[in-house]
Amino acid sequence: MHVPVWHEATKELWKRGKVQVVGILEEQHPDRARLFMQWKRMDWPLMVDSLNLLEMPAVPVTLCIDEYGIIRLVNPPRQDADKLEQIFLSKTYEKPSGRRAQPPAAPDLSRMKAASGSPTALRAQGDALFLWGGLTRLNEAIEAYQRSLRLESASGATRFHLGVAYRKRYDSEARQTGDFQHAVDEWKAALDIDPNQYGAEFAQPSNDSDVTTVRGEAPDPKGRIVRDPGKLIQIEAAIVPPTKATGSAFRVHVEFRPNARVKAHWNNEAGPLVLWVEPPSGWQANGNSFSVPNPREPVSVEQRRLELELKPPDRAGPGVFSIPAYALYYVCEDVNGVCLYRRQDIRLTVSLGASRNP
């Protein structure tokens, strides 16, 4: 379906009360779709199916549903968009006998928690906790998915759901170290099991438009800048394996967070955050130096993110490779404390399998 095409075709019908339009997204970050909707001036409501409970192998799909909740048309041709009233709305459908609509009820989470044993029951328990339990029950949802996988490790659906749960926790204040990488790993495992399903978002939500990428000389070649062992700025890197879209390049996401426990914050009156990458012989990166500009505020505590690509040598064999890198930044110890220039060393760990075909 070409969404803008159908939007144009249904605008007047919607104004006349002939149709109701609803979108269902299979995304982890519906804000992206919301921005697209605003850009195209589409104003129908959106629902989110981040777990892919509809089990859609591909999107988008257009469904025409009558007043009884029965799907009458699936993916009508785009060229018939302006004939919707003729091919669907003008038709009369018979009310199904014995069919009574029942409003969905929230599951009894305490009862579902007690349900255990089969992998399917445990995954259903995880889904209920994920959908209805909020952030306070997210850890329990993750545990339920993990228990299900211990009984049925080759379930692509459960691995996908576990990845979504890790990603949701990563995007919350309850994030734990490694959540984003765990999400990527589970999504990749789901795709390995069924490559025709689970179109997860490997990309991390970030604004790369301001990130500067250059090739130049190392900013601290002799390693003289004092190290921050992670006390002031916490750094987490996640490695996304190659896909058909990226060829053989690994996508690296790096996140920098001021440590709230010591009230660390960025000193924006000095230079920008810089990440220097030193790929070994034969490896290629889309740059050596990556920098994130400072905001206008003198101090801030926001998370900073950047992305880069690493491409292994064509003849590299299977194994685990460590790519050295380091970050340089200006940070302050406390609200009114001393501001420092610090370096933190990073190791980007890339695993190459026996087969490197995406």
C-alpha cells in the first residue's frame, strides 16, 4: 500500500463519515511514523504492534473491514484507490449470525504468572506482562521469555519478543548495561531462524545529522590525557551485524551518558565530544574521528549518541576481533565542581561467523 495515495482517496469519505481509518505500526519507535504522518498531513490514529502479534511477514497491508468487524478486502489495487466507495462501501454485507462483539479485557497477570510449564504459556505470560504490566513488570516479562527459550530455544517469535522487551527497557530509565546489544542479538537470532519474519529495527533512534565524520590525525596518539574509568561518563557500544542493506559492514552504535550518581554533566563551553577509532590492518571504517557538537546550554546531562560502520577484510576468517577506540570529552564532576578533559578507552568487539553472506 502507498499510504499517501490511500489517504488522498479516503479524505473526503472520512469527512462524510463513510469510513474510519486506523493505522497499525510494527515499530519500536512510533515517533518516526508520527513525523511521517505530519509531513504528509495524515491525521488518522495510530496503534502500535511492536511484538508483531499480527504475525505480518511484510508491511504495509491494506484491510477493508465492514461494520461487523469482518475483513472484506485485502490489499485492494492501488489504482482502485479512488473507487473505494464503488468496490467496498456501496456493497451490502449480511450480518453474521451468532456473532457478538466482546470488548477485550485486561488479563489477570497474577494468574498468568502462575501459568508455567510450556514454552507457549510462558511466552503468553511474557506478552501479557509486556503489554499490560508497564515498566514495573518489564523485568518479569523478560524473565518469562527467557524461561520459554530455555524450553524451546529455536522459537523465532519468542526471541523477537525478548528483543523487543530488551529494547523497551533500554529506552526507559530502568535500562541495564547491554540491553541494546541483547536486543540486537535476539533479533538477529530470530532472523536466523526465520529470515522472512521479524522486521525489527536494528537502527538506534538518534539524530546523525549533526555528527561530524572526518579522517585525520589521532587527537591523543601518545595517550597522555588522563583516563576516566567510567566514573564520570558511562559508555556503551552495541554492534549490529550486516544486513542486505548494509552489505558486509557492521553498524556500531555508541552511547555516552553522564553518571547521575556523581552528578556528572557535560561542559559545553569547551570542545565537542570526539570518538577516535583505530581499525586494524585490512579493516575499514567510514571515518576515524567522529564528533558530536555541544548544545547551546553551558551545561547539560543529555545522552549523546553516534554511529559508525566497520567493514572487515574480504578474506577475514571467523573469529572475534577487537577494534580499539577512545573518546575525548569535557566533563564536570558535580553541579558546581571541577571541569575536566578526560579520555576513555573503548574496545569494539566484532564477531565474524564462518559464513559472512548477509
